[in-house]
Amino acid sequence: MFTKPAPAVKPGDLAVVVGAGVSGVAAAKLLHKLGARVRLLDRSLDRIPADFAEWAESAGVEIVCGEHSPSQFRDAKLVVPSPGVAAAVISKFLPDGTPPEIMAETELAWRQLSGEPVLGVTGTSGKTTTTSLCAAMLKEQGLTVFTGGNIGTPLSEYILSGEKADVVVLELSSFQLQTCSTLHPRVGILLNISENHLDFHKDMDEYISAKMRLFANQTETDLAVLQDGMDELAGKYGIKARKIHYTESDRFPDMQLMGPHNRCNAEAAWLACREFGVTEEAAARAVAAFQPLEHRLEKVAEINGVLYVNDSKCTTVEALRVALSSFDRPVVLLAGGKFKGGDLPGLCPLLKEHARCVALFGASRERFEPAWRDTLPVTWDRTLEQALRRVAGKDGQPALAHEGDVVLLAPACSSYDQYPNYLRRGEDFKRVVHEVLA
């Protein structure tokens, strides 16, 4: 039975939003609607969207730019950080005594739902694809769906829209879950957990604990969909929900997605959506029609017998392991960027099995080269375009890629050394392939 959580703020309370990204802007608008006094902080005036600045001025929402200070948080009852802003970073600015609650935008919006059931998806890799598959299956069954969270649209925007969905499907990152306290999904999916975001979380225990918050408020009437082999983890965190485990399945033979990991993703999505009345026939139709998502093992072009694949969303070592295992033809791997942690030497057997060579680019050369250079040839270039030109033999050197190979952009790193996000990195890869190599 749905019990509406306590409101996050009372009318007149001061709420401080940190960061003017899409979730910060949505949170500020929702807090204003709830009657709070809203102050939005961002280090840079350039990051404040012009339309939001205009709205804020008319609504009486305060915008403060520059370095954070304790005075900005004085008298606040609530602080809503944008994803990627650590609660520990904010805490040092908060007053002693009774500090304000630090709450994720997702938690803020969840408290405004009117009983719509939530299907939450988390894990180190595969979240976006699985979230999208869930939405497709539910829609194929004829249900109305809101899809959001870490996938792009903040839950606050759904609340502000006034719409009412049959099911709310949320992709949830560790950043969001860490400061959720009452979030209660009817169905939660945990795909996998491996080393990730150790540049944000203090250690793996903190990262895992954040992920497991997805199940913290579930009861025996709810459902937890877990990867096979997670019994010990479920026991450690005291999951009360009914548990069902999934493995790789050939249930959906007409699937267009590549790789065994996507067969796992589809199976997890089906087991979750079955809880909402989705038939296997409807799920199969949804999977058959589902197109690979951009920047996720996306086939870009085949040039002179070489297939170019964009997996820019591959930002972890575990995601690279999955990507390499998706091909039965030799791989020329493009990797590099801001390293987030993981066991690079542990990938050597898989690299030896699947890859012809590695073309590094950008940052973290000092981590990749020592780990891999004794296993296969490794080159390095300053930029992605330079690395691609080397791979294709555009600068007078012999091409690294041969007919029948796959040139795979799977960086195993975040993009922040040279790009604002993985989307821009993937777009640059496609630009070079189409405009320089074709």
C-alpha cells in the first residue's frame, strides 16, 4: 500500500540547490512550486541557462555564482546537490548543530508522486539500455510510462508536468541513490556492480552501499531483480523484497542488440515488467523493434571492410570487458581519458583473445601502457582524431586496422580530459569516421 512520504520542505523554508544542470534547474522549479525560498548556486555564471535565469528573476529565485561559502547555506532547511556533487563536499560548508538535510533531486520529486509505481534500474553498466527496454515493453503492453532519472529527464520535470503515468521508470546512479532516504520502488533491478566512480566515492564499500539504497525501503510485497550470484550481497544489505535472479537468456532471438550482456539486460527487463502485467509476447515484440542506443555499441560505418563501432558510453573497465566480448572478429581498440579506477592488468587475457592492438588517446596513458604493452601493441596519440587517423593509415603510416577488423571506441574512462561528456566524445568519433576516414 502506498504511503505518501513527508514533504521535503514547508512553505517559506530556505532550500539551496547546488548546480545549474538539468536536475538542478528542475529541482529549483519544483521547490519554488512547493513554496520554498530557493537559492541556486553554481561556480560559473556561464553555466546558468539563459531561459532559467529569466524565469528565476520573475519567480524570485536567487542565483549565486562563484566559490561556495558557509554563508550561502546559512538557515537552509534542505540542500539538493546536482548528481556528481558529493555530499561530503557540501557538508564542509554546513553549519554545526542541526545541519540541513542533503537530498537528491530524485528523492525530492519522489515525495511528490501520487502513488504511481516506480521501476528503478541501477548497476555499473547497462542501466540506460535496460531502462529503455523496460519502457518499451511496458508501452508495448499499452501502459503509459514516464522514463527519466539518470537517463536524461529529471523526475521533477514529470511532477511539474502534471501528467500521470501508469508506471514511472527511473535509471538511478550511485550519485542519486546515495542521498535518497525514502525512495521506494515497487520493482528494483540491480544489473551488476564493479569498480566505478572511485574518483567520487571514497571506496568500493561506499559505492556499493549507494547502489543498494535502491532496495532499502522495499517490503515483502515488492520485487528485487538481481543478477545471478548476488545472494550474499542481498543478504548483507537485508533486502526484504521478493528476489528473482536472472542470467543470459535466448528468450528473445530477434533482438537487434549486440552481445551476451544485452541478452542479460533484456531478460532482467522482462522479469521486471512481468510484475506490471506485461506478457512475454508483448516483451518479445518490444525487444525485436528495439534499436541500439546511440553511443552504446553503435555501428557507425563499414569502410574498406573495417567496421567502426561507437561505444563512447563505455566509461569503466567492466564496460570494456563487456564490449570486447561482443565481437567475434579482431578488434582495434581506442581507449583513454580520465580514468575512474579498475583492474587494467586483469583485462590482458581478454585483450589477447579479442584485440589486435590498442590505440590510446588523451589522458591516462601512464595507466594503460604499463598494464597492456607486454600483451599486445599499444600506441598513443594526443587526440581521438589523431588516433583514428593512425588506425586508418591516413598519415603515411601502415594502417593498424585490416579488412575484417572492428575499430571499437570503448574508452574505459570518462571523457572529462577532452570532452564535456561521453556524448560529445561519441559524436566526435562519428564525425571523424564520416568526414575524415570515409
